[in-house]
Amino acid sequence: QVSASSRVRARRSAAAPPRRPLLASPRHRMAFPPVVDLLVGGRRFTTALSTLRKFPDSMLAKMFNGAVGVQTKDDAHFIDRSADLFSVVLEYLRDGSAELPMDPAQLRRLLKDANFYGLSGLEELVK
């Protein structure tokens, strides 16, 4: 037999909103240095923090303004994506344009990456 207090606890826990573990709470936000090391697909990239924050609605800006939690590995900020086209993403962040690959398969992968990183301008360039 289930007690009334057990039913109340069960209802409360069922109504609780789902946790969002990647969101950083204001107390736990990281301070980032002006130059940031990234580990993307096993390759290291180094760039300016201002480059990563250039497009405020992008995933990278959210990661490096503290809105989304960032994992670290080997003293670098870990991003679980392929490194193959990340240099094109960085070029776009730095310059607002990028030299695109000619290969259609690479263009499709770059379009996926642009979508993942929330870079609508890069998506438009690729299309």
C-alpha cells in the first residue's frame, strides 16, 4: 500500500522540469583567457576568444560566454565534432567569409557543421 506522502512526492518529481546538464549556472561559469585552445576531433586549434564570440547567437559564442557548459581535455576546450573542416569555420568567424571546398561531399559536411555551430551566414555561403 502506498502512503499519501509517497504519492505527493511522486507527483512532485513527475512534474519537475527535465534537467539541462550542459547549461552553466551563473555561479559555475568559467572565465576564459583571451587566447583559447580547442580540441576538435582530436586536433588542436588556437584562436582568440573574441573570434569565438563574434556571432552572439552561435553555439561557439554560447559556449565561450558561459551560457553553455564546456568540457576540457588535455588543457583544451573539447568540441565533439570532426576537425576536417573546422579551419573553414574559424576562417568564417575571423573574416566573415571563407574559401569553400570544391568537393560536394565536403560542402554537405560543412553545411552540417555550419548548422551545428549556428552560423547561418556560413550556411548561406555554402548553399
